[in-house]
Amino acid sequence: MTEQQRQSSRDRILIAAATMIGEDPAARLSVRAVAARAGVSTGSLRFHFPTQRELQETVLAGIYSMVAPDDDIHDRSRPARDRLVDRLRQVLAPAGVGEQARSAWLKVHESFIAERPTEEARAAYLTLDRAGRRQIEAWLAVLTDEGTLAPGDNEQRALFLNTVITGLSIQRVLPAEDTVLTTETAVLYAAVDAVLGEPAQG
């Protein structure tokens, strides 16, 4: 197999898996389903991605880099709080609002909450969650390196911010008095200010 053929099949696999997640945020990306969607053999998929977790993490990293590119987190001409809020807002964007958000959360409920999740479903969810937190940790590391965020436990900070994002995505489905944008903006700034305002540890 030539390098071009290998790259082509790898790209087809990633595009198929990303499409499946786009259609269903709770998609489990089984080897057979992704291979069939990509039009490749399961052996070809395993060649590029020996484990299901590796496939999921590669796909999610690609999705996050497209949804929330890191370029503007480095733009020191803007306040750190605004840059971080913008990044978090971009993570929320694909969740949609109204019926789109409701449909996405119904799929999540069906896959992970309505019944005890299988080990495969649990692993899929944990991969999604881990990818989101890693992306946030990377942004926090940039702010730490530039000195606008005191050194500390960025893993815990990312967990906190990721939990806020999850809560806001659920809030999009529920009735609210204010517009979603007004509520989300206030909450995101409060969460980011709490993180950026932490005193240096040690």
C-alpha cells in the first residue's frame, strides 16, 4: 500500500467517524460501523487506529481543533478572560439551541442515562469528556505560560470549566427567562474570573 493510499484511507476513516459524531453526539464509533461508513476494511481501520480509544481521541482532537482553533488564545492584545471565554463559547456552539440542543441531549440521555451504560458506551463517554478537558487544559497552559494565570492545578481547573460548559449545554434545553446568550455570557465570565482570580499555590 502506498503512502497516498494509506493517507487516503486514514482520512476517510476520520471523516466517517467525525460525521457519525456530528449526526449523533453519543455515537460509539464501533470499529465495524466506522469502517463500513468509510468504505474500508476493519483491518485497514485497525492498521491506522489499533484501538477504539485511539480512533475516538484522534477524531475528537480534530473536531475540537476545527470548532475551537487555538490561534486567538495566543493573542495577547486581548484580555486573557475574553480569550478564554471565547474558546469556551466555541465549545458550546455545536450543541445548538432549542430543538437542536434538545435532540442532542435526548440522544445523550438515551445512550448514557436511560439505562445503565455498557462498558463500550461508558468508554465512549469518558473519551468525549477527557478530550474536552484536555483541550481546556491546553488553553489554561497557554495562559499560565504567559503569566496571566497563576501556576496551579490546571487539570482541576479544566474539570471545573468543563462542568460549567456541560451545565450550560443542558440549560439550552430548559425553559429560561433570559436569552441563552445573556445567561451563558454571564456564567462563562463568572467561571473564568473564578479561575483567573485564584491566588498562586504553594
